[in-house]
Amino acid sequence: MTRQEKLDWMINWAHKNKVILELEGSCGIGRDCVGITAKGLYPDYHWYDDSYEKIDENGDVWVPEDAYHKHECVAVLHHGENSEAQLYEWLQWFDTNNFTVEAKQAGEEQIKSLHIIEIMMGRHNTLRMVKQK
């Protein structure tokens, strides 16, 4: 499969899942990466409660070699064809294993309870990969 065919497939997958294919992104503290985003967030593929107990039911999620490792989100380090190819394989894996993207915004009462720094960090929004039953 050519690079352009992979890009076309990822663009269609992103459109279907209402996210943006990000080929010139950054994550963490300015680390170059490729991935998928919505509202500036990369979707988490595992998530935890406030006591760091895992609360998703996604099971074991395959990750590519250069997946961003400081946060369990759909981002592959670096820019360029190698990173794009890894992202393509990852999105194919999510598609084959029946994952969808779930985006949620906190309700007005929840937002009122957040500190301004939490809002600035995007805690009022969630973007997650969710395994469908």
C-alpha cells in the first residue's frame, strides 16, 4: 500500500470518527508526533479514576513501537512517513477490534466544580477510544 493510500484511509477513518488526522502535531512538552485529535486532545486508550485505578474496559491495547509513552493516548512520536505508517497500523488495529472515539464535555455543574487550571488543562473535555461490545 502506498503512503497516499494509507493517508487516504486514515483521513476517511478520522472523518467517520469525527476527529482530525494530525500529521504535524506535538504532545507532552513539544514532542513532535502524529495522531488523531479533537478539540486539541489526543484520545486516551486507557483511563483511570482519581486514585489511578484503571476504569476502562478496553482490555489489552496494542501500541506501535514509537507510541507516545508518557500518556496513554493515540499519538506516535516524530513526524514523517515512518510515524504515519505506525499510526496507520494502530488505527487499523482499533478499527479491526471495534473501537470508536467517544468525545464528551462536562456539564455546567461539573464545570463549576473545576478549578480554572483544570479547565485550562482540558479536564472539562474527554476524548477516549472505547471498545464496543
